[in-house]
Amino acid sequence: MKFKLNVVTLALIANVGIAIPGMALAEGYGIQNANTEKVKFDKWACKRCKIETGVNGTIGAGVGYNDSDDIRSANAFAAENEFVGKVDADVSYISESGYRASIEAQNLGMENGRLDLESGKVGQHKLSLNYRQIATYKTDKAMSPYQGVGGDHLTLPDNWQTAGSSQEMSELYSSLNPLELSLKRKRAGIGFEYQGEELWSTYVNYQREDKTGLKQASGSFFNQSMMLAEPVDYTTDTVEAGIKLKGDNWFTALAYSGSSFKNEYSQLTFDNAFNPTFGAQTQGTMALDPDNEAHTVSLMGQYTAGSTIMSGRVHYGQMSQDQALVTSGYVYTTPVEAVDAKVDMKGANLKVVSRLNRTVRLNASYDYSDRNNKTNVDEWTQISINSTTGKVAYNTPYDFTSQRAKVGADFRLSRGMKLDAGYDFRRDERSYQDRETTDENTLWAKFHLSALDNWDMWIKGSYGERDGSTYQASEWTSSESNSLLRKYNLADRQRTMVEARISHTPIDALTIDFGGRYALDDYNETQIGLTESKDVSYDINASYLINDDMMVNAFYNRQNIDSEQAGSTNFGAPNWYGLVEDQVDVIGAGFSYNNLLEKKLRLGVDYTYSDSSSNTQVQQGLTGDYGDYCAKVHNINVYGQYQASDKMALRLDYKMEKYEDNDPGNSINPDGIWNVVGFGYNSHDYNAHLIMLSMSYKL
């Protein structure tokens, strides 16, 4: 038999391991047996597969003006200052020898900017550099009488007059100064990958993150407290390295990851704003986050045997912390100068997926993790304000072990119809807890239908129960006097959940998507504590292509979470009941119009609105309403992009955010509570605007 060889045939020959489904060839007639002695492989050429060499991509820059009187708007605009600038880039370089380099920058110079650099040769080696900046802002209107904010020693003014209550502090309001509560993170990293022969490769990555700013804290003396600005100056170094080995049907890797956390400040010292009472000091000290390290070594692998894939991972790690204890103001002798804390972590993950035939696939997995606290247990003398002193306590070495097992099956009932079902098991074992062991058993099933034209839908239901060992209050963890009280994360629970989603495309230009979720947690054995939690949510999305140039889209989402709890004021049966109702609504729409002004102009607008509210009601004879908490935010982005030339484009963005909340915790004057010196009124109600002009140039 003679036949001609074309490019497709030659490609199949080069992959002789590929089988042709449904074709049974006679012995010796397989394509892998074709005579290729006269084929000139070195002259193969794909004329349409030419790779462009040299430099290509786009670069850009932008400048903008930010108009806002509330720094919280910087979370949406990524702009803290009045005038902002940014650099964008997506540039790549390819040489004829196969060397490649790329630069990607997005919003570089703004509060959420990033930069990624890569260079190397495909299949041989790669060097990468990266930078990322992230900032979160809470308020810049917090008021405090303390001096030295930003450091680890907070002092009151020289003319400060202590008093028994904050309302009696004569110098409080005249000493207040504004401060900014915000956190900024800057990450920089370097990585290297090397591909050895076909069998192995290796990699190493290093990253450093610096986190700075101020966060809210409080210092206290007996029953009197002062809101404090805690300094944040963290440095975290992370290293990841590993080696990978692979064969025709297997893969394995040995990896190491380690991190080192350093805090510039080990303690925060602060003056007492109140009259010292019950032996309290005029100055207090609080320990800050201690330096610590974590190291993990893991071995993972995967093996394919026919239609069965097996994968797994084992790991071992240790966390440690041995920073010297903060003993300022502690009048007793500590048993050690440093705790020398150590926690061992080990675990294993196994997974098997096997296709029995064209219609049935089975899967199973098992996960094991163990946290073993090896910190020495010592006797510690507790500081006490009243006449009872010298009571001894012990640091608690909490251990935690978790096991999870899952089995499932996928059934293709017919074309466009699929049924998934499974069983999940989880066991958690805890030391020195109110409940040492909890077991969770869950059954679930999911039906997927795509056989109907222009329709795609699925529904999933599950039911699970949690129970466990005898529940009893632990002297190590609590001093509860009501034996009926149950912690919600340990209590018996029955969970029922149903989810569904429907997608419909009635015409090519219109797509509608709808989904819903209902979940009910019934704490059926709890008399005191959380007794029921119900979560209901649904969403709808639609997009419509009006014509080749105009498109509109819209969405709406709602979530309601209702939580019921019971309590007791007489340490016995429940005599009061509470209901917390949380609701979140999110709505959005967008419109774009392309190819205006001789196909050079694009206009668009995007709008989102969210409204979250919470209300708490308590019933004890009479029903009392704690009042609503709400937060509302409108976001608008109007933009236009003009293609000035084949290579240059200009874009103008206008962004607006209107935000309002009424958090009672942020609406209290510095002396609004008699035994607290607070940060003052910090609720938000603002309109912020950002105008950004940017330019992009195609290389």
C-alpha cells in the first residue's frame, strides 16, 4: 500500500503515542509504521507559524487629580494625594535565538501598583523580578491626646490633668491631634527557574514584604481604657525552593518554604490618662507581635496508570518564637526570660481519580493535618487588682488534629445530562477544649443539564450533621458558670443547603444568568448560645449586544443572614432571645459604545451601588431594638478612549464614590464613655472624585 505523507500525517508520526479513538488498525498498518526513511524532516517549515522577533507591546502613562476630604476613598481610587501619576506597560522582546524578556506594569506609582519583569530562554531558564504595593485606609480623623504617635512610647502633654472619668479631664479637648489609621505593604521579590534535561527542573524564589502604618489598639488599667495608635513596622522574608522530576506518566517534587517575621517594636509604653486606682501605675506597657519563624518541607507526586490518576503530598514544618518577654510593670519573677515556643506541623494529602468507562468516573481523597504544640508549660503568677494575689496559671499547649475524607462519583446519564454525588467526612480533635472531638458527615448530589438548546442549568443539594464527644466546660479555656452554654463552632449542628444556577441565551445577543442559595444551620442541642442561622442569597446577571458597536450589561445580588441566639441572666435556663438580621444588596450596570468618530472613539460608563445593613433585636419580656447599622456606597466610572493614530491612544476617566455609614462604634466622642478615652467621631460621609488622563503607545 502506498500513500503520500502530508504535514498533518508527519505531525501524527512524531507523536506515535497518540491513539485514534474508534479506529482499530490491522497489524503493521498503524501510522507509526509508515516508511519515513526518505522524509526530509529538516526541511519542515510552517509558513504561518512565524514568531515575530524584536520588541513589541504598549507603554503608557497617566496623570490625575483627586478631590476628596476623606482618606477612605483611597481604597477605591488607589490615590492618597491630591495629584497622582501612574505608569503602565506590557512589553516583550524575542530574539532569533529564543531569548525572551517582558515587562508588565499596572498602575505603577499608585497605591495598588505592580511591576513584573521576566527574562530567559524557553525550556532552559527564567529570571523574574516583581514588585507590588497595597494600601488600606481606615480614617485620617482619629483624635488622640497622646504625643509620640508612630513610635513605641506614647506620652501625654506636660500640662495633662488626670481624673476619675474622661468627662472630668480638663485638658482632653485642647490636647487632641488628628492621626491617620492606615496600613501600607510593599513587596519585592526575585525568582529563578532552571530546566535541566527533560527529566528535572529546579526553582528558587525570595520575597520581602515591609508593612508600615498605624492600627487601632487599646491600653487599660483595671476598668479604665485609652484608645492607642499602635505602630506597625513589620518585615517578612519568604523563601521558596524546590526540585521537580518528571517522566512519561509520573511527576514528583521536593519543596521547601520558609518565612521570617521581624517587628521593629517589641512593646508599646503609654501614660495613664486616669487617676491611678487600686494600685494601678501611672504608665503601662503592652507587648506587640513577637518575631517568629516558620519552615516547611514537602514531597509531592502524581502517577498515571491508564485511566487512573493518583496524587499525593506529605509535609512537615515547624513554627517557633523565642523573643524575650515584656516584663515592664510585672512585679513577679517570670519562670523564663523567653517562652521558646515551638509548634510542629505535619500532614498528608492523597487523591485518586479513575474513569471506569465513558459514563462513570470515581474520585476519593484523604487529608490529614496535625498541629502539635511543644512549648514548655510553666507556672505564671497573675497580676490581680483586688486583694487576692499570687494565683498561679499555666500557658496552655493547644493541639489540633484534623482528618478529612471524601468519596464521589460522576455519572453521564446521557448527552447533556450529568449527575454527581458524594460523601464527605471530617473529624477534628482538640486538646484543652470544651469538646475534644467533633465529627461531621455530609451527603451531597448535583444534577447538571445542558441538553436543551440555549439553556444550561444545575442544582446541588447537601445535608450534614455534626456531633462529637461529651461537651463540658474546660478549666483551661473558660470560667463559664452556665453548663447549658455551647460554643457554635463546637456544638451539634444540622446543616441543609440547596444551590442552583440557570443560564439562558434566548438569542445570540442576549445572555441571562440566575442563581440562588439557601443554607440553614440548626443547632438543635443548644439551649444557650447560637440556636439557628439562615443564609439566603440570589443573583441575576444579563448582557445584551445591541449591535456590533453597543453593549449593555447589568446585575443584582442580595444576601440575607438571620442569626438567632438565646441567653440567660440567671445562669440557668434561657430567659432572653436575640435576633441579628444582616442584609447586603449590590446592583450594577454598564454601557459601552465603540467605533464613534470614524471608528476612533469608544465611550462607556460603569455604575455599582451596594447597601449593607444590620439590625439586632433582643427580647426579654419587652422587645428592644438596638438600631440599624448601614453602609451605602455609589461608584461611577465614565470613560472615553480616542485612537489618535495607529500607535497612540488617549483615555480620560472620571470616577466618583459616594460613601456613607453610621457605625455606632465610630460615632462616640473622645469622652462619650466615662471610663474610656476614645478616638472620637470616625464615621464616614463623603463624595470623592478622581479625573485621570492617560496615554498609551504601541511599539
